[in-house]
Amino acid sequence: MSQAEHTRAAAIERPQDQLSHAELPTSGASPELPVRPVVRRPFVLAAVMAASFMIAIEATIVSTAMPRIAGQLGDLQLYAWVFSSFLLAQTATTVVFGKLADLYGRRSVLLVGIGIFLVGSVLCGFAWSMGSLIAFRLIQGLGAGAIQPVSITVIGDIYPTHERGRVQGWLASVWGVSSVIGPLAGGLIIQHVSWAWVFWINVPIGLAAAAGFYFFLRETVSTEQRSVDVPGAALFTIAIAALMVALTEVGAANTRTALTAAALCVIAGALFVWQERRARDPMIAFGLWAHRSLAATNVATLFSGMAVIGLTTFLPMYVQAVMGRSPLTAGFMLTAMVLGWPIAATLGARNFTRFGLRPILIAGAVLLPVGALPFVLLEPTMSPLIAGLGSLIMGFGMGFFSTAAIVLIQDSVGWSERGAATASNLFARSLGSTLGATVLGVVLNASLSRDGGGSLQQIQRLLGEHGKALDAGTSRAALAHGLHLTFWGVLLIAVLTLAVALLVPRDARRRPNEA
């Protein structure tokens, strides 16, 4: 065990300190004595909650506004890339920023991440085309790749284990509140002001979070040398981006470009595997995947990420353009899912010891295809409450599934591998979201391309007027057909999630006696 680990273990064994390494004074005082921790920790927690809120509200507010944005900017075939680009950048940089936080401190990385995210947000508001919006969303994703994992790390630093459950409840409430405020804000912005404010609303929230970290987060940075797998992150980004291009071009029947991108994906993927096997601190520790519990849970998590992103990406389009409802109504259909998620997560966490981890994991996986069924049966004349019911069920499913998955993964490995195992699960979910937005976007584009370019222009007009164009009958039918195919894709992926979850070993259970 390194000196830093000895220090951390000793701090945990002294509960009267209630102080982590991050709260020790940097100079001028004994490292054994806290510097006003009771006063400082609530402000740091508030900063973490503000930063988390900024990321959480981004999901619902952008999903609500995107049909109108696509109607104004055009290039409907690139619709899914607005989500995929953000997720790709976030997925590829999460592990890198986590290691940079170990080298240079949490506060520095968080401030840089917030700065990058806010720059991307401001630029998104000035986007003049779908291509420019995708590029600026990549910048936002880079910032999110720093904010989310390092914020979670800060909570682990400043709160001991016996307090962390209460703090996690506060963080879960952030997602619940954002699920209500996001659709409401998105709907009001789209109806009354420029859609640019969907992105610019992040600026005051981000500045408040940055101020909290700057003034109240104190830490001493360990001198332990660690390498950052930048080549691995770069090769991974190239491989996944090439795969996304290949899938998109196949859907657009551009065979030559698709084959070129596929070849680049294979080459970059092979180089990535070679790099990870030789790197001292690899982006992905392949040895962990020898654990059956970890491997099965992570694959199921990847599929669950694909299913959920399909819902959040395409349901608002269906409600607005096909059902002719307002952006506000479309947003609240997503609220049910994001609201049900933290509720189920809390219920699941409280019943781990009663029912076991695997049964709760399976219960969540069962609810995913059950929740996807209403979307397959959805018709334009139906009440949008049907969609809300499906969202709620899928939200409960993800709450049970994701909470059990992360604890099961942590308990399937030893203490020395627990950090890497946790990161692997977050990585799997992010990668699933990236691939899901791309694959289901290909399904939609392939369906719409059968009607020709004129139909696509009419569909863009339909999106811009949220389904109220008088001559939009044919376009609405074409869009409804394409979106129904994506909903069938969500159902299939949800069934795959359940099938893989059933492969998790029956002896994969929590072992509370193990550290």
C-alpha cells in the first residue's frame, strides 16, 4: 500500500476527524487538524450539486428543444450526431480526466472542465448549421468528461463512508429536480425566446459551481507519479468516431465512405487494444473483464445505455412532429423517466440486503422491455400520457438496474481494483449511449431516405412547426414510420439487456464483510 493509501486509511479509521485528504490544509498547519471542515463541506457539496445539475438538465432541455432546432438548421440526417458527438467526447475523456485529477488535483481539473463546458455552451448558442452545432457539442462533451467523474471523486474524498449514503440522496435529488425543470425550461424557451438560450442557461449555473470549487475546495496533491493514457484515448475516439461515420453512411447508402470508415475503425481498434495491453495505466483494464460478474454486468449496462438514449433522443421528435404536441408536452414525457430513475435507485439501495443485488438487477432489466412496449404501440391519435407511462416504467427499470449494477461490480473485485471496476461500468454506459444514438439514428435515416430529398425538406418544416403544418400528412406518416422502427430497436435492445443480465452469476451478491 502506498503512503497516500496509508494516510487515507488512517483518516477513515479516525471518524472524529470526518475529514478527507482533500480537506487538509495545504500549509501552515498540522495535517492532522481539519481547517473548518464543517463549514467548508456544505459549500463544496453545493458546488458539486450545481455542476451535476448543469449536466443533468442538459439531457432533458436539449432533447426537448432539438426537434425545433433541427427544423431551423436543417440536415436532418445529422440529428442523432448532436447527441452522439457529446457522448463520444465525454466517454473518451472520462478516464483521462480522472487520472489528471490524481496528478494535478480535483479543483484544477474541475475548473478547467467547467470552463470548457461553458465555452462549448456559448458556441452552441451561436451555431449556424447542424455541422457547427455538432462540433460545439463535442466541446461541451469534453467538459462533461471532466465534470462528472471528478465531482463524484470529490464526494468520495470529503465524506467518509458512513455519511456517503445521505450525500448520494442529495445528488439523486438533483436529477429528479432537473427532470422537472429541464422540460419546462426547454418548452418555455422554445416557445418564447431563441433556442440559443437552451445552451446559454448553463453559464450562470457553471459560474456558480466554479466559484464554489475555487473558494471552498482545498486539497494537497499527491506526488505519486501516474501516467495518462492519452494515446489510448485518442485511438479509442478515432475508432468509435469512424464506426459512427460508417454506420451513418451505410444508412445513407454511401458505400465507399462507409467502407473507408469501417477500415479505419478496425485499424484504430486494433491499435487501441495493442496500446492498452502495453500501457502502464491503461484506459481500459482488460484483465478486469475476466470476472464473469463484471463482464456480464458491463455488457448489460452498455445495452441499457443504448435503450435509454434511444428514448431520450427520439421520443420528443415523435410527440412534437407526429402527435402535434408542444415542446413542453414532449419534455414532460421524458420527465417521467428521469423522475422515476432516482426514486427506484433509492428503493433499490434500501433493499439490497433484503432481496440481494442480482434479483434487483434482474427486476430492473425486466422493466426495461416492459416500458419499451408502449412506444411500439404508440399511435399519433393516442394520448401522450401513454408515452409518459412507458418513460416512467423505463425510468424505474434503470433506477433498479444501474444502482444494483454499480454495487455488484464493486463487490465482484478486490479493493485494489474497485476504482477501475467502477470506472469500467460508467464507461460501458457512456459507450452504450454513444452507440445507441448512432445506431438508432441510422435506422431513422434509412427509413426516411426511401422517400427522397423532397420528403426530408417537408419533414424539416414539420419539425420547425412542431407538427402543425397543414400539408404535412405524408411527411408525418413517413416520420411516424421511421420513428416506430427506432422504437422497435429500443425494444430489441431492452430485451438484449435482460438476456445478458440473466447471465450474471447467481453467487454475485454483496459481501458486506469485505472492504
